Amino acid sequence: MAAVQGGLVDTDEEKDIKTDPSSDACGNNNNAIDAKPVSTSPGTNAPSGNTKTPVATTEEQQTLLAVLQFLRKNNLSESVDILRREAGLPEDLLDLKGSDGSGSGPGGAGGGVGQEGGDSSSLLSRVAVSVSAAQAPTKVTSNDQPDVSVVLSAYNQQGDPALYDVYYSDLKKFIETVLDCHRAELSQVFYPLFVHMYLELVYNNHENQAKAFFGRFSGDQECYYEDDLRVLSSMTKKEHMRGNETLLDFRTSKFVLRISRDSYQLLKRHLQERQNNQIWNIIQEHLYIDIFDGMPRSKSQIDAMSGSLAGEAKRDANKSKVYYGLLKEPEIELPLDDEDEEAENEEGKPKKKKPKKDSLGSKSKKQDPNAPLQTRIPLPELKDSDKLDKIMYMKEATKKIRLGPETLPSICFYSFLNAYQGLTAVDFTDDSSLIAGGFADSTVRVWSVTPKRLRKVKSAADLNLIDKESDDVLERIMDEKTSSESKNLYGHSGPVYGISFSPDRNYLLSSSEDGTVRLWSLLTFTCLVGYKGHNYPVWDTQFSPHGYYFISGGHDRVARLWATDHYQPLRIFAGHLADVTCTRFHPNSNYVATGSSDRTIRLWDVLTGNCVRIFTGHKGPIHALAFSPNGKFLASGATDGRVLLWDIGHGIMIGELKGHTDTIYSLRFSRDGEILASGSMDYTVRLWDSMKAFDDLETDDFTATTGHIHLQDNSQELLLGMYTTKSSPVVHLHFTRRNLLLAAGSYNP
Amino acid sequence: MSAPKTIPKDAQVMMQILKDMGITEYEPRVINQMLEFTYRYVTTIIEDAKIYSTHAKKSTVDADDIKLAIQCRMDQSFTSPPPRDFLLEVARQKNQTPLPLIKPYTGPRLPPDRYCLTAPNYRLKSVQKKVTASAGRISVPRLSVGAVSSRPATPTIGSSSVPSVTAKVSTPVSLSAQRFTVQIPTAAQSHVPKTTATPPVLMSSSLIGPKTLLMSSSSLSQSDSLKRKHEDDEDYDAL
């Protein structure tokens, strides 16, 4: 959220600056400010409640003061008097708080007057914002007045395009000479700086310089930014940028860097020594430097966390309380006949009206402090059929195989033949009785896994004929004549990218490229509702574990929470910079995790719609997410082939599983969370020892506060098994209630 | 196969573009599709630009016309998702309203029928008009079994399958096509499974009686459209 504020603040302030009557001594003209997004909307609603008006006044004053100072320096005393009189500035205001302007230092003196009107004030205010936010109230000792050179440099914002090369190589040289321990951290600055400088050149129509700049320095960037750089290389004109929302967002939002205080001081000192240095301006304008006290991070630590489109997450983005515990399982009374019928009798099974303990629920009656209240979000109450389902579930759970490093699950792979690469989504019901496949030809097909065939409810006319009083009326309403192994569902007008069964097996959701999410009834195998909201492809959808709610995420960069009986979404989770590619509910239905093409994972609170966690570290769009059954951990897989493990409570990365060589499309924890299975495009399913990965967690205070965990390179030890299919990428994984692993994919010879 | 055929220059250019953008693996059809798209896009833009330049009474098409054409097309066909601040604002407003409480068990939880796709998307053609002797139209809300919940607004009696075989009933049977059924509270009050949305309807006793006979036979003659008698055509206006 904080990152968001940064972006909005920019637009707000720029609007203010436009109306700011800057002095004419510098002869500026308010040209298009480079950071202003093309598609402006009245950014009047800064959610942060930033003080817009007082800032504006201060900005005006500071500009005037800066001009005054300039005049005084050049010994134009008469002009000074006239200006002071006209502007009505009292004498004592000349010693203005140095805290605002001083931090910027002599960013770039003299030179011609630039075209970037009004950026001075914005620059100064942003300096204020960034400096105060960075909690480093370091003042450049000499100046206690807004430095005119700073102000003037802003007018010179774009500087001389030909010099961008020079600035950048200067910085490169400097960083190379710095101490080892600081070098890794300071190198983080390269990429955002490079991109912003390039975009500035493009935005100001210096096409040739932009191309030259790009050609010279793009090779130096980190390898994981390759895709972004390629996209950038195709943008050489200002018009190219229009319509690319991701890039526009990148320009307006601040790239977050985490640098230790010592390294930061080094950098600042170096940049302030220089005259005419645009780099400092750009850093202040576009970068948010989250300063922490402590040891500088090593290259590997930095590499682990970086890679996202907007840098890393600010520390305070991951500080809010998250109720990751599970909801208490409702107490279900066992009906009498069930007890008698059971062949095997578990030891210690309670008689009659005792709550049945299930494998997940805690035995204690009091509230788990980490679990949300039962009533935090409204959940549908259990119907009789749900209670029966739960009883079945508990019965099955007793027959569950306990998995571990010694007992690996058997894997049953369902190959979709003749799909011709058209299989785009798969889902299993929780009791593994039905499979649904979504295809690129816009059909959805449901198969029965068990020998029991699929039947739909009889037609209305036939229903009149049945004996409605008979005991097996629920059987009689089913139509045996049209029963079949599989049923096709037609309705979408584009490839179906997401599929999800409801927990009670009555409904099926499918999301498609046509922008709708459709709800299908599995009793009649017809479409019930089309939820329209995203007007762009919807990449993923999922029912909540308790039914009734579902989420969808799509190309419009938001995820939406819906309820089946509302035709409009209940919550909109906006904040990602690029498409939302993967959406998952937390087991307690109170939180939603979204993975996106901007290479971050965000955790949203369903109750308020706020983003409570931001996880960065992947180097490619995220395509798979899985919550552990105990709700504490999240596993994510992306196109970079790594599986990352996150601790939700602390908001930090706790593990990295390397091994896959291609995009990971499916992740699933076993029923008790002991094994994590991952399926990927490289035709393999890998099993990882998640118990061990989570056990090795050390969360002392330092790691908790700074989030700098030292990842062990133990992927090899954690890998329990790798199973290759015969040229079938693994699209979906599912553990049955007895811990048999089912996998699905289409056969691609 | 003959000697390696030369690839046309356009296709070579397209292959180079794909390579520059980092796409190394693609089916051969992709090039053809991209070329077709390019051709269509460029011709559309140029045609638009010609229109704009004639509108501006210029003799030739110049860069401004092309720019305008591109802009207009972008806004029309290649829209991009809304900007971030707009989304954030919309989200903020939406997220302020508390989550609605869930009514206790009410059957399938679906939006109002207007927003569902459960209404029939066809209408039966009336063949003959039949004078009705019933005391006015009795509104019978249609009941649904299964997924089809019927039209909500104006329940009517549509009698599409009145058999002419059995007793000539002047009053219509309110059975229509496959999807609708009326629950007549006869002795055997039906116990419809949980998918029913609306409660049964009481019809006036004048209409009950021969109905029970007709219902069973009517289902047999569903497809017999010629024999359908319709009460009123006005019924269908209300649909």
C-alpha cells in the first residue's frame, strides 16, 4: 500500500505544480513532466491522506526562496528586494528548515534553464518525502536554505541527453571502486536507474540517444531482468509507451530498494559531490530507498529477494497482523446408524453425540490467537448434505496414509489425449470423483473418475412422473438414459483458463479469455450465471474452501471476490502492476493470495480488501500458488522454475527449492502438509520434503524485522523424488483424501 | 520435397521481429498469422488515414493523419486495462462496503434471475388461438426443477402442449415446453428436491380436475406442435 501511495502522491503533486506560479527568473515553461502518466485521472483521492495543500504552499515558498538565493548569489540585490517585497516573504523565512532541501545537496548547478517546469518544487517535496520516509534526517551540513542549485537542476531535469551516458558510467565506476560489502547493495541501483533514464530519454523524444544508451548499458543489467529489457528495447518512441499500462505504472510508482545505512551514505556522498548530476535527481524522484540499520546484505541475499517489477517490498508492507490459523471445525454429531454401519472401528472413537476430532482441527476449545474469528467474514452455514460430506471426509481421513521422506505417495497421472495443446485448465473435486478440463476451444468437459457415470437431473416433464414420496427420490430424479462418462459444457467464447469445483460438488466455475466467469450446475450440466466484471481475459478462478465465495484474477491487474448470489464483485483487490495470473484462497477463507506477472505475490484480506503482504523474489510471472494445510506457509512457483516458500505470519521468505527447469504450473501440499508436490512444463513431478523445509526455520528478531534470511542451498536434500512423464507437462496436482497424488496433463507427443 | 523454397521477404522480416522480441519457439503457422494481422492492421490504418485526410481536404495522406488513425484504432480495438489509480479508487470504494450477510439456507444461491442465464432463450410459436373459458388468466409462477428457474416477471399460463386427443378442455393446461412444470397441489403433494426455487402454486379448483389426466398425456405430446392450443397470444407479450 505504501508503494501505491508513492505513485499517487506523484500525480497529485504534479497537478499542484502545474498551477504553481513559478518565478519567471528561470523562465520555465510548464512542459509535460516526465513522470506524469499519459492517462491522467483526477488523482484527487490519495488514500494516504497526504497533506496536499500545505505541501503546495511550502513548495511555492521554496521555489521563491531558491530564486532569491540565486539572485543574491549573483549580486542582483535590487531584484532580490523587489521580489521579496512582491512575494511578501518575510525576512526570517530565509532561514527555512534545511531539512527539506538540504538532503538533496548540490544536485546540479547552473546550466541552461530546462523545460521541466515546476519540477523543482516537486523535487524538493519528494526529497522531503523520501528523506523523512527513509528516516535518515541527514542534513548536508553547510546548507540551511533550500539549495538553489537543486531547484535549478530540476528545471534542468532532463539535462543534456548526451550526458546520460557519462553519468551512468561515472556511477558504474564509482560503484566498482566501493568496498565489496557495499558493492552488492549499491549495484541494486543500476537497474531502476537504467530503466528510468532510458524512459526519460524516450519520453523526451531523444530517440537516438535512447537507443545508444540502451545499447551500451543494457548488457550490464542482471540476467533476470532480461525480459523486461527486451520489452523496453522495442519502445523507442513516446507513442509506444502509450497503452502499455505496466510501463506507465512503473514510471509512476516508486521502485523500492533496501539498502543499509552505510551503503546509502556512501552513495549519497558520492553523488552530492558531483555537479550537474542527474542521477541523484532520478534516484530521489523514482526510487524509494528503504534504509535499514545493520550489515549490508550479500549478493545472494539480494538476488533472492529482487526480481519484481517494482523492486522489493517495503518493510512496513509486511508488518500487519495476518490471521493465518484455521477456522475451528464445526462439531458434527455422528448419526447413530453411521456408527453401527462402519466396518472398522477406530480406537477411541467417541460414542454418539461427541464432536469428532478431525485431522486438522485443534483439540483445544479456546480460540487460536492466530486464527480469525468464526464470524470475521460471513460464511454459509452447513447444510445437511455438507455435514454428510464432512463425515465422509473424516472417515476417509482416518484411512489416510501418513507421508514422509520414507513413504512417498504413489502418483496417478491422468493424461488428456488428443487435446493438441488445447488443455488450459484442470481441476479435481476434493473427493477426487470428478475431473474437469478447460480447453482452448472454449469448452469445458467434466469426467467421472469413478465407475459411477455422470447423470443429470431429469427434465421437468419427467420429474412430474416420479414418485416424490419414495425414499430414494434423490436417485429417481437422475436421468439414467443420458448418463455418460463425460459431459461437455458449452458457453464460453474464448479459451478457458481457470476451473474450479465447489466444495459441495454442485457447481463448477470456469474463467475464460472472454472476460467472464461462468457458474455451471453439475446437477443439470447447464450454465447458471455469467459473472461479468473483468473486461479482459480472466486467468484464474477458485472457489473458497467453504463455498459461496470465489475469486478471479485477470488481465486488468485486479483480483475480484464474488459471491455466487451477487452479480457484482464484493471486493476488488487492486495493486498489482501487471496481470494477476494466479489466485488462491487461504484455508480459512479470510485471505486471498494472488500471484502476478509483475513477479510479486500479494496476500489480501477479504474483510477489508487491503493488501497485507507483498512477497518478492521470483524472477518470472507466477503461475502456481499453494497454501499449506495448516495455513502458515505459502508455496509459489513461477516461470523461473523455482519454488519459493514463504512464512505468512512473519512475511518473509523461508525457503527456495531449485530443480525444475521450466515453468511450474502446479503446486500442492499433501493432506497433512508433509510433502510438497510440484509439477512443471519440463514434464516432471517433483516431491519435496516440506516438513524439513519448515522445520529449519529460524526466526530470531533480526530476521523478523529486516526480513533478511539466509537461505540455505539445500534444495537437493529436500528433493524426495522426481518423476518424469512421457512428454506431458503437468498442469494440475491433487492429493486425494487418502494421500494418493493425482496429476493431470495433456499428452504432447 | 523440392529444393528449399525461398521464404518471402515479409516472412523473413516477421521472423526477425520475433527473434528480436525474444520468441524463439513458435509454430510455423504463427508467422502466417502475424503477417495476416499486420496486413489487415496496416490497411485499416491507411484507409482510416485516407478518410481523415480527405476530411481535412488535404491532397495527400501525411503523418498526422496516420497518427490520428492509429490513435482512434487504439482506443477502439486495442484497449488497455484501466490505469492503476482509477483501479485503486474503484477498489477503495468497493472495499468499503462490508461483506453482506448470508441468508440462511435459501436454496441455490444465485443472483436475481435477471442476471442469470437460466431463462429460456426461445419462444414457442403460437399456432392456433383458442377461446378460453377460464375466469381470466390465472397467474401461475413457473416452477423449475433443476437449473432452470423460470421467468420471474410475468408468470403466465402458456399452454403449448394441450393434447387434442383427450378431453377437449377449454381451459388450458398450464404445461408448456420441457422446462416448465406446475405443481398442482393434488393429493400427492410433490416433494421436489432442493433445487426448486419457488413454492407450489394453488390453482383455482376449476382448473384442477381433468388436469391430472392431461399432464401425463401432455408430456407425451410435447413434440406435437401442431396440436398445441394456446390460450392467448397476449401471454407471450408478457414474456
